[in-house]
Amino acid sequence: MNDNIDIANGDGSLRDKILQLLKDNGGRMLKDEVCARLKISYRDVPCGYNIGWASCLQPDQTFMFIQSACISNIYNVVPSDVTGRNCC
């Protein structure tokens, strides 16, 4: 897998790139890791209603992006909760 994805080439939206990263990583990734791979600031990350993921504060005070179930079904990803059970 390519560690750095070039979003400047115009072959998809930033939202689609983030969703693809989440799909490729089991539906969840640390926010800092997503930003590093896409070479963006956390301020560049789209947010809003029905964006496709939630930004969740973890016990170690880091944020993790967790793919939404409705988007997961479209991308054939089933996120798991912390116990490993399917959330959907």
C-alpha cells in the first residue's frame, strides 16, 4: 500500500480519499495517520452531517476516524467495536 496518497492530482475528492483509506484499514484509522498519508492538516479534513465517518476521542486523547455503518455497507466494510464484534 502506498503510504502517501497524492490528492493534488484531482482524481477524486478528499472525502473519497479518506473513505478509501478507512476501507483499506478496517474502517478505522487515527486522525494523525490519515492526515500524514494524505499530506494535509487536520483543518483540511471535511466534516459535517453524513460525511461518512465519525471523529472519536480515544482514552489516550487521540482522535480516531471510524467509518459510518451506512457508508461501510456501500464500501463493503463492517466496522467493529473495541471488543471485535461487528457494530452493524
